[in-house]
Amino acid sequence: MSVVASSNGRGIEAGLVGREGMTGVALIMDDYRSPDDVFVQAPGAAQRIAAGDLRAAIAASGTLHRLLLRYARAFMVQITQTALANGRAKLEQRLARWLLMARDRLDARAMPLTHEFLALMLCVQRPGVTVALQEMEGKGLIRLKRGAVSIADGAGLKRLAGAYSGVPERECARLIGHLLDKKGSTPS
């Protein structure tokens, strides 16, 4: 997760990264740092490369550089769509969108998410998230357990999210999807 914070320390999620992507997009853009914070919320496997090694690989391979630029473009679309949702959507729509995006990136129905964490990601008060989650559970869209949210009805969540859902995923599929297999890794 990429989190942007103001000078007073209040943060909001700007982008989700899962099996399809990477952090460190600034390196792709020929920059060496980013003011954003990145942290891992869910367990899983990841690979790591030193910044210098990535820069060398990009310099040595135009194909790799183009692929990474396409990923950066897809990530930028996600960020702009997040800004749109944060500015225009109701809390329930934003939460439904966020849960769908997390599910897609984690490739999991059950996700280790607390109400406090979701409140941070959506930049809202925790009680609002709790009420929205309980309403979603009452409609049969999700199931709640302590520290976890499971999606029971993805299609219902998509309907709830409405126009605020799907654009980042479609753009990622258009820009780099043909290069990914079902596990989210590049074919051998």
C-alpha cells in the first residue's frame, strides 16, 4: 500500500500493490526517492531487488523499461481513480471498491483487515467503517471475523461500488495483462 501523508501526519491510501505490481515506481521514472510511505498489510511472497540493480537492468533492457513504464501508467490510473472515489463517492462505495481491489491484488476472498486499518486507508473515522462493514455484512456482501474481512458476494460489492470500481483493473489488464499468467508472474 502506498500512503500519502500531509505535514500534520494525516494519511490516506493512494495506491494498492499486489501480485501484479511493484513498489518503487519512482525508480522507473528515473528518480531515486519518493515522499510516500509503503507498507505491507497482508502476508505473502515477494521478491526484492536493490535500486542500483533495477536501474542497471532498466538501462540494459529497453523491453523491461517499456514494461515497467506500462505498469507505472496502470498504477497512475489507479491513483487518479482513487482520488476520484475519495472526492466523490460515498463511504460505502469507497469501502466496497477498496475491498474489491484488495481481493484482486491478494487473489484471496478472506483478507487480514481491521476496522482501524480500513479507516486509515479511506481517511475516515473508525466508527464509520464499522457501520459500513456491518451494513455490508447484513446485506450478505461480506463476512466479518476479528481482524479479517471475507467477500461473500463480489458482484454485489461491484454493484455497490458502482462507477468507482473496475477502471484500474481494466487498465492494468490492457497495459500488462497479456504478459501475466494466472499466478501474476511473467511467463518463463
